[in-house]
Amino acid sequence: MLRHGDFSPDPPETQWLTETGPDRNMQVLKAFWFRDPAGRIWTTPANSKIDGASIPRALWTLVGSPYTGDYRRASIVHDKACDDADCNATARRAADRMFYHACREGGCSIFEATLLYIGVRIGALTPHVAAWSTDTAAEILGPRIARTYQEERLETDFRATADRVMRQGETDDPDELEQRTDDALVAVTGLSAATLRFASNKRTARGRNGTRGRRSKAQPSAKRR
């Protein structure tokens, strides 16, 4: 059985922040870390601000919100890792593989961790797929009776991607899962393999200070087939 790592011995200490705009940010009060199977320690220092934006909000009804479930601790270290990765695609991919390990160590099944991993990979690609791209309007609106076209498209493509990945059977190897997910996303989104490999995103276009990030001119959106 693959050993996925271990967390800080003490549970994470956080508090909700009340700020201008949607209240979704939390502050980490005490440093919290995860050690992956290679021995690398991923630390979220005290006073770090996290918002759970690594998985698009449109997918929360399917995979759950980032502050609940057996992946709550994983989301804390993953948020900080994504901030540190900035727009470095290689670093973001490493953070996402770590997230899978952390989900498994936190108690998620292979099936659950796989869906969560696909969710964060889609989060990294959101600005590069025109049919998924949204601004902050959906969050500002709050409760609604209907989803936007972009939200419905994103959920549909998530389901299609997950189906392609899962039909090959379960794997507990993040490297194999990464390749399967890449292949599925190429088929579902129409992105080229090269674009997919180098595409990254700052936690669903949200930077460290909570402001919206800008899409790089070198990272154009893909057109739907």
C-alpha cells in the first residue's frame, strides 16, 4: 500500500475573515504542513490567507466545498502551494500531485481523491478555456435560482473528463493520474497537449492578496471545437 505522507501533528487552526466582497477567506493562525512521500514539506505559514479557490466554485456541488470533508487539511496546504507556484506550470502541477497525496492521507478514497485532483487541474486551466471563463459576477451575486452558461459548461466538461479518467480503472499513482487527466482534458477541451502542459493559473485567477490575477499574453484561451 502506497504511503501518501503525513500532516502536522496538531489540527489546523484558522479563523474566518470579514472583508469587502464575498466572505470566503480564512487566515491560518498556526503554521500547518504536509510531508509528501518524497519527504518534501509543504508549509502554510501562520497568517497565510486561504480561500479554497483551487477548485472552481461551480464544481463544489459535485466535489464539495474546500472547507469540509476529509480533504480540508489538503486544501490548506494546496492553496499556499498554488500561490507559491504563481504562474509556473511545473510548480502548479507538483502542487496538484501533492494535493492528491494529501487527500489520500487525509482519508479520501482513491475515487474521491481522483475527482478532487481533476477539479484542481480544471481550476488551473479555467482561464485558458473560453467556455469556462467567468469574472467575479457569479460570486458577487450570491444566492441564485440559475447557473450561468459557463458554470454549466464547466460542470459538463468535468463530468466528461472524470468519465474518461475513471473508465480506465482506479489508480493510486498521481503521475499516472496526471497523464490520464491530461489526455482526457485534451479530448474534452480541444486544448493542444503542449498548451495543456504549460498552462497554469494563480488559484483560479486569484492572487495572494485576494485580487483577481491577469491572464498572461502568452497564454491565450482555447476555442471550443
